[in-house]
Amino acid sequence: MARWHEGQRSRWGSLAVTAVAGLMLLGACGSSDDNSSGSADKSSGGGKTVTVVASTDVWGDVVKQVAGDLAGSTVKITSIITDPDADPHSYEANTQNQLALSKADLVVENGGGYDDFVDTMLKSAKNDDVTLLNAVDISGHKAPAGGELNEHVWYDFPTVEKIADQVSDALSKVDPDDADTYAANAKTFNGKVDALEQVEAAVKKAHAGEGAAITEPVPLYLLEACGLVDKTPEDFSEAIEEGTDVSAGVLKQTLDLFSKHQVKVLAYNEQTSGPETEKVLKAAKAANVAVVPVTETLPEGKDYLTWMQDNVTGIQSALG
């Protein structure tokens, strides 16, 4: 997310250093160590306690799904970014994050520049024994020639399945007594993700090649898996992502997508809005183009699977 990781990169570094010095900064450290979305078999929990830190509640929930009934007891999970109403780009790290990272057995970060503050703070924490999972690196996705990497890999279901498997391995490394439980939970979770991929495939079969519009690249992996073609001018979505002005010409090209009926659906990032995106939203509604809201963090009351089920069926319903 360029507006976050490019525009904020130097600030993350200074914030991390400040955190080490003990100054409290704005922001909050959220916890997702309850067991509301736990799955599969319950173990006696007799193994070693595993301390996990995830950069966002999205990856924190994937860990929770793999931990199952051991989440909150044997597996202690802290997700740094958790507020469903907040724009993740404005997040500021704090000393609580630094302390959590210094004690973690496992850290799950998104990577791709999305959450560089994790790497910066881990270096300061000097936690040499931590296992670090970088979702972008694990995904294998690369920036296209002359373009930018789409780092929103939690919308890419094959990547999420890879992360679940590696989380299982990492938890088992620290807590081998419960390895069978982690493996079974990962298998169950991935089976449910497979079901979402089947819905994507059905949408693709029925609607391959149809146009879609976005405000930011957040849901592009999902849209592409559904066979949809992003018609949005790159200069528009890039400007919105980076928080820069959109030229009048580019804005007109974007609005014309709706008035000229070039797209069937608008995937709208609810966590980032402004005058240009509001004009796009208004144009979509005026043209009776279906709007599917998307977010970067978990909506309130949702786990990863129910959230993504809403996203996939939202796209499916929008296309008719």
C-alpha cells in the first residue's frame, strides 16, 4: 500500500526508535487471543505456551484458526492493527508493540512494504529466536515489469492457505505436543478456503472478462480470481493509494466507466475515502452499478472466513 509504506516509511523508523526509548506514541495494541473463532480438536494444552504477534488482525485470525481451541491458552495471540473503523495507513506503533515483539515466538507480518514497522522494531528487540513469516515472500508474488507489487495478499486464497500451513509448522516447532491439533486445524481451515476458491471459479466461469472498477488495489487478487478485468485507470487507483491528487482528466476517465457502462461492479475500500472516491461512488450508484464494500482489516464481529465469504458472495451477487 504505497501511501502507507512509501509515504510513512521514514516515520515508521523514527517511531520504532522512539518506542525503544520508552516514549508512548499514539495508537493501540489490540489483542485477539480469545477463542471465538477457534476450530477443530481440543488438546489438553500440556505443551509450551506459544506467544504470537501478527501485524494485523487478518493474520492474527489465521493464526487463531490454526490454534483452534488452544488460542488464548496455549497460544497467546496479539494483533497490532485491529480497529475495523481505522485507516491502517494512519497507524502509529507504540512501546506495547515493541514489548510484544521482543517476547514473541512467532511473528506473522504481511510484508511487501505494508508493515515495515514490524521489521524495524524486531531489529531493535533483538529477538534472535523468533520465527518470522512474511506473507508476501511466502506468496511468491512479484511486482510486474514497470509496475508495483500488490501487497494485499490476504485477498489471495492460495497464499492464505500457504500461511496457514506454515503457521501450523511454526506452532508445532515451539509446542510439539500439540502438533497434530495444529495440523488438523490448518487442514480444516484450508478446506474452507478451498470452498471460497470454488465460488471464485464459478463466478469466473459465468463472468470471465467482464469489467470491474476499484478505488484502491486492495481486492484485486479476488477480482482477478473471479475472472474480472480491472478497468480503472492506473493513475486513479495509484493516486488514491498514495494519497495524492487525481487529475481532472484521470477522474473523468474513471467516472466514464460508469456512465458508459464499461464495468459491472465497483469494489470500494470503505476504510479510505475522500472527494474523488466519493464522486466515484456517486457515479456508480447513478449508473446502477453494484457496489461491493471491501476493507483491509476484519470488520467487527467477523473472522477471516466469514469476512471473505461476504466478499466473494458480494461479488457474485453484484454480477447477477
